[in-house]
Amino acid sequence: MAALKRILGIFIPLTLFIISVNGQAAVTIPKEFVETAPPKFGSDAWYALNYSHNEFEVAIVNGQLDIQKTHEVEQHTLEIADGTLVGTDHGEWGGKLTFNPRDANKNTVEIKSGNIKFIFNFQGRIYFIEGLAHLGINEGAIYRLDSANNQYSYAKLVDFDDAPQAFAIHGDRLLIATFEGFYVVEDFKKTPIFEDAFWSSLYPASIAVLDDKNVFMGIRGGIVKLDLANRTMKFYRYDK
């Protein structure tokens, strides 16, 4: 009996370790995306990506990575109880956040001017992200939207010296891909994970999260796999 206990004492932890290792997310990268060294900003390889007509958005569908071609979106909406919030982003031509009431007898309300990238619900409140990268401007912020007695106001919560381009909600955190970096925002405090990244001017379009070691980002010319825990990345160039 003592010998059996000793064997089980070794076997059970080993089995759990194997299950744990094997249970890690296994994500298949489509064969038309070829792992390639991230190009240096301004190199010929980087310019080839910058001039590409292929931009990609990523999603996790049934536990696997789904990649689709996409294009720039200039309008974002969020349905709320009595109408629709509409955010527009026309680049250097500006944009704005407005409220369109469901009651046709009421007027549209302009809440804020600016390039509105996203509007979303998070932890029971409404937030929006603003950002612009153009010429010498590269900035953005996260705002909370408040309303009372049919009046809207907003408060800036997180400021960026880099324009947000894509975002995802993962648990109680916001993941923000910026023009040339990547941030984790928790309790509305930002932590830079990658800065001065090669994707500057390659326009991150979306983020898909399986776990902290499997965060995917669609950009112009390919996709990027990020490991937030170890702060490493892999680039997969579209080759078709």
C-alpha cells in the first residue's frame, strides 16, 4: 500500500502537468500567413507592407483564429435605451460623437468633436476612445460618457501619446493597439507592453484574444501574435 501511494504521488502530479501543458491553447495559423522577422521601420520590407492593399481583422471563433480582409471603418455606433450613439472618424478631416434620439421629434445632440474610434459598454458604463495619427499629431484618450436629464458630459480617464487604432475587452482589462505600440489598461491605468513597434503606419485593425500568450492583431500586410506575459511577438506576413 505504501508503495502504491508513492507511485500515485508521482503519477498524479505528472498527469496534471501533462494535461496542463497539453491544455494550452493551440492556434492554427493559415498557411498563407508565413512567419517572418518583423521588418525594421522604413526598410524595403516595411514599405512593401505599407503599400499593401490587404488589411486584416482577426477574431476567435469556436476557439480558433479567424482572419478576414477588412477596410477602414469611419463610423461606430452603440445602441442605448433611447437612441443611438454615433462616432465618426474622418482622419485629418475630423469627426464627432453624437446622440441620435429614437424619438423623431427630438434633435440630434452633438456631444464632442474629435476622431471617435470606438464606443463601448464596460463594467456597466459607457466609454469611447478617441485618436488621431496625422503628420505631427499622434495622440488619443479613453473617455467615460455620462448622462443625466437628457444631457451628456464626458470625462477623460486615460491619455495616450500615441493614437489608439484597435481595442479589445478581455476580462476586466482593455487591450489597446496604438499607432506604434500596445497597452494593457486595468482600473484605467495604462501599462505599455510594446513601444516603438514595427507596425507604425501599418494600421492595427483589430485584436482577438484567446489568452495572455495568444493575442492576435490584424494589420496591413499580415497579422501579429503577441505574448503579453513574456512581451514577445511573432509576425506572419500575408503571402498569397
